[in-house]
Amino acid sequence: MSFRCFTGRYGERAARAGLFGVLVVLAAWSAAVSAQDLLWFEGGRPRVAAWQAVDILQNAADDGLEPEDYDAAGLRNVLTALEGGASLPEADLAALDGAVTTALRRFLADLHFGRIDPRSVHANFALPRSNGFDPAAYLRNAVAAGRLREAVREAEPAQPFYAGLRRALVRYRELADDPPRSALWARALPPLPHRKLQPGEAWAGTSLLAERLMALGDLPATTPMPQRYEGAVVDGVRAFQARHGLAADGVIGRETLVQLDLSPAARVRQIGLNLERLRWTPLMKGPRMIVVNVPEFVLRAYELQGGVPAVKVRMKVIVGKALDTRTPIFAEEMRFIEFSPFWNVPPSIAQAEVVPRLKREPAWFGKQGFEFVAGDGRVLTNLSNDNLEAVLRGQLRIRQRPGPKNALGDIKFVFPNNDNIYLHHTPAPQLFARWRRDFSHGCIRVEGPVALARFVLQAQPDWDEARIREAMDKGKSATLRLREPLPVVIAYNTALQQADGRVSFFPDIYGHDALLDEALRKRGPRKN
């Protein structure tokens, strides 16, 4: 038997020390088990399940995982050598069996839970380790039942987007691994003739652009090569823009050009990062849930139908500014709705923005409906320099009365959290027309407050649309406690498969993809 066929973490030592040296490494992974307890071998030869196991590990990239983390190639070479006639003592075979078990157990844990603590990449999610999933017991039961492949797929996160995004990853890997098509991204598109390329203009990059759009499926493969940027190619760009969270106007500007130049290999990495993120994003724990996807600027309200999450409400949202007031990523439970709410101006905003403006424009105080509130609850309605200085010292706070100018609009959805983030309406709905909507101080503005309120209050049928609108228009602040808390997840997914099957990508506005990518690349040596 030749040991130089071994690869992975066993290969170099195997070539020097022979099979026993390999098995010393294997034994370090897992405590030895007796021959009658072997999962993967019988009569000294690999069972069918052993080959299934290494196939699963070698295809780990289909889930955005790394086959090298489980030494898939090394295990396959050891199994091939045994199948070819090599024999092992009972104790060494038991150690090898334990190594296969350990690799599969690690794979299942990574697939189900993820490889990174979300708190290390600015996501305040509790690790999902308490959901009853035990990789070791799950693996043993799957092998005993002869359904290893099926069980692996069932171990995937039960997230609405996971299966579709996994299929998208396979498609983009095929594109990245196809030399003729991936070569279309070997060079960047040429500079635009002006700051923006308008339909009908001539451009040296039109043919290359058309070829890329065909490869991505945004343009039919039978489209004739254009001489100018017009016709079907413009339609293809519009389709591309719609998939990438951009204004679908067919005009190629800086943002569109950046997205067009991202290669399939870069998209493969992006999808893999989002599969990882989905593994530790909280699952539905009840019949309904609200999810805000920050880089997409979209809110979805889900309801279980036949055990499957279905989108009941979808709307645009405005999130925190990427530069300095980012919306945090976390999960909490909505417990209250405030109609015609007061806006209690956060101290940071009061000190940095409101007080300086009131000193420049005293008339703004009355126009905006501001007032001061003392620690004992007293309300002061007169603007004075003393009161402004008291705000700066933290002795008074500023709030805005309910009304048409109120920054929260006429409704506020409250899910208590350490960052004081909530959903609310806005007196500036025109901003929802923008394709990029990071304009807030961190809270989330919703485009359709009545539709959201109807979904939230579904379990309280006495709150119909007429009553909701009446409470919103009343101008008098009132708080309604929900009968049943409603889970809210503030998520960050820059790649999703939409309901129509298209794959959408969104700019990494907060740099969270880059942070997660770095964390995954810097992981230390794997432990048992």
C-alpha cells in the first residue's frame, strides 16, 4: 500500500510514517471505539455510508462551507486505499471510524449552527445551541436508519431563503468554474463616456456588457450583439438593476457599473457569507414573525401556512445611515404599539443636532412642536438659553408633541431593546422612492404603517383598519399592549433568492460582509 496518495492533514505525515502514523493523527481526533460499534466499516472495508459521508464532505462547498475543514480529500484517499486491499488492525480501524464520525459531526454542527459567533460580527443574536439539535446523536441515528443524505439536507437551517440561496450558490459556482463565461470578468468594463451612460449612446463596452448579461441570465442568449447601448441590452440592464437593489432605469452610473464588474467568483463568496449568516439568524418560533432586511431596505411579515412561512406583508423601509448611525442587527419581541406618539429626542441627537439648530433658529422650536421635560415629569414649553444649556447638561430632555411634523409619524411599533430601536411611520414618505434608503438615525421607518398594524393586531380583531386609522389621526398619544408578543428580527442579508426564483444581491452598506469574511478567514485551528 502506498501512503503518498494521502492528501489533506494526513498526507505529509502518512508519507513519512506509514499508515500507523496516519492513524495516530486520526486517533487524536476521537476516542477509539470497539469494532462492533463501527459506523463506517465492516470486515475492514468501507460501507456504503462511508462513501456517502466523504461525498457529503467533499460537496461542503455547495453549502458555502469548506471541504478542507473536514479533510474530505484525505478521508477519501484513506477509504480508497482500504477498498483497494489494504488492511488495518482493529484499534486503528476504530480510530479511523472515529475520525469519519468527527468530520461528519463537525460538518453537521457547522451546517446547522454556523461557524462564527454572530456577536463577533456585530449581530446581537443568541447562539442557537438550545434548539435540541445534537449533531452526534443525529448522525448516529441517520446512519442507523440508512438515510444519511436525506438527514443532512434536513439539518439545514429552516430559513425561508436557505434552500433557494443554496441552489443559487451551485449555479454561480458553475458559472465561476466555466472558463469561457468566467473570462468575461477577466477585465473591467471600459470607463463610461460621461458620468452616466444613457440609452441610445455609443460605448465601447456594450458588447462585453451584453455577453455578461447573457451569462447571468438577464438577457436572452439569442440577442444579437448591439452596436450601441439600446434596445434589448437596456432591458437586460434594467433586469440586472432590479436584481441588485438599484433604480431599474436602464441608466448605467457608478453603482450599476460596480455591480456589473463583480465576478461570479465574488458572488459565490457573497452567497456563502449569507448562507453562514442565515444559520444563526433566529428561526420562526411561533405562527408569525417580522423580518427587516437592512441592506435590501425591505420589511417582510411572515405567517406559517401549512408549516411553511408565507409572506403576508412586504414593504419598503428606511434604515440607519451607513456613515454614522447604523441600525443594529438583533432580535426582540414586539410588545406595544404607540398611536400618535411623542418623539423623545435621544440625547445624542439633541446635543449634536437639535440644540445647535434651536440656537440658530429659535422659531423652529414652535414649528416642530418641541417642548422640554424635566426629570420629575414637568413639561416646559418656553424656549430659553437656560433650558437649552440644561439639555446639554442632561438636566432636561427635549420631546416632540404628536402632530404632522412629528419625526415618528403617527404610529410607533415598540420591541424593547438596549439600542432603543423601533419601527415607526414618517412625515417624509417621499424618501421611500429612493433606491438606497439609509437616512435615519438608526430606527426603522416603514412605508405602510396601516398594513403593518393590521398584521401586528391580527390576534385582536376589535382593532380593524378604521379603528387603527382613528387612533393614528387622533393626535393624542395612546399605548396599546399586544395580547401576544410578536418576534422581530433585524437581519442583514446581501444575497437572497426572491419568490420568483431570481437571485438578488444588495450592496454591503455597513461592511458586515467584509467583517464576516475576515472572521471566517482568520479562524484558528479546528477543535473537536
